[in-house]
Amino acid sequence: MNKLLEIKGLHAAYGQTRVLHGLDFEIEPGSVTTLLGANGAGKTTTLRAICGMVKRTGDILLNGQQINRNQTEDIVRLGVAHVPDGRGTFLRQTVEENLQLGAMARRDKAGIASDMELVYSYFPILKKRRTQIAGLLSGGEQQMLAVGRALMLRPKLMLLDEPSFGLAPMITREIFEIFRSLNRNEKVSMLLVEQNASLALELADHAYLLETGRVVFSGRAEAIREDESIRRAYLGY
Ligand code: ATP
């Protein structure tokens, strides 16, 4: 079976600063894959490289189709939704307007309306707040909105960058439970970048550990969770 995403020999740089040095990894359809590693390892850059937001070379195959030369808008249209760190919601727009913006690449009005209801069913608080401007939402609600907006694309793959950042543990847990349901029930595949390795490994099927722009270890999340020596060596817990 085709991989949902196959990355081979991915290099990326900001100007003269090379950050990714030949990354290889893949994502099975329907799975949650997590990229772990210390600050500066290149996790955020990997997500940005996949969606064409940073100069990159190497192979990026989405369902077998090469997308390494595609522009960000094309990649979004192909079903890759990026939820950036810092969330990237439009703070002056209402909750509902933010969700509508997430569906900008779509033309199927009925589908958009039913997906809006789907988002509200996963995040009832967003329905309550739908006429409020996003800037007035709490951090957790803004994160939910960012995920909701990504869902409005009906994505094949959601790229999640540090969704727990700045959130209280209880809210983080709630959001991660929703990720689990979205993965199981809506079959959304996810590539998750997360500082909180133990949390990420609970949700993920597969994990890749990055060090200075290279994959240094990969395995089933469950195996890593249960292997104290690997956890100590690579994850510091
Ligand atoms: P963190 O968890 O701290 O976000 P990360 O693994 O996501 O870490 P990246 O954000 O991908 O790491 O950064 C990798 C390297 O690229 C770092 O050394 C960082 O300083 C550098 N870098 C990131 N963004 C830029 C930029 N816009 N211009 C120049 N260098 C950058």
C-alpha cells in the first residue's frame, strides 16, 4: 500500500543556515506519527518544509505524488493542513469566519456547512463562541479553533506544531483526547511535533527522534514508551 507521506533525503535551509540534513521518514495512512527532539532539532522546519514554507530539496511524496516543488497553496489543496505553533488564527475575525477561511480552497457549500457542524460537535465551546472574535478566546480555545480551521479543509494529513504550548495540563489533555477521536473516527492522519514526549507517545503510533536535522532513532511509539533506556537516552525522562 502507498504511504500517505514519504520523505527521502530532505534538506532545508534558512538562507545560508542549513537546518535539515537529509531527513528520511514516512507516514502510514490513518496513523499518528510524532517527531520528537530537543529545541532546535528541526521539527518545526520539517513541517514548514513539507508545506513549502521554507527552501527545501529532496523527495516529498504525498500518496506517491511528488510535491517537493509545489507551492504552499497547492499543497493545502492536496489536503495537507498546517496548524502552526503560535496557532495562526485570525484574531480580529470571529470564530465562524476563521472556520470559513479554513474552507477557502473548497467549493462544496453543503459539505462546508456539514463540516462546520462536525467541528462544532468536537469543539462545542467554539459553537458557543462562534460570533466572538478569536482574539478574545482563551489559549485553549484558540488552539481548538486552529485545529477546527484545519479540519475545515477536510485534510488527509494534519501537521500539528506544539499544540500543547502554553496550555494548562488539563486543557492539553482534553485537546489530545479530541485528536485521538479525530484520528479514530474521522480517519485524519497526523504528524505531531511536541515538546512533551510522553504525551505525544501516548497518542502516536510511530515516532521519529530528531537531532540536529537528522533522524537518529525511529520506532513504534508503544515500544519507545516501554523502553526506559531509549527514553533516557533520547528523551530525558
Ligand atoms: P523548537 O522546539 O525550539 O521549536 P525545533 O526542533 O522545532 O525546535 P526549528 O524551529 O525547526 O527547531 O529550528 C531548527 C534550527 O533552525 C534552529 O537552530 C533555529 O535557530 C533555526 N531557525 C529556525 N527558524 C529560523 C529562521 N526563520 N531563520 C534562521 N534560522 C532559523
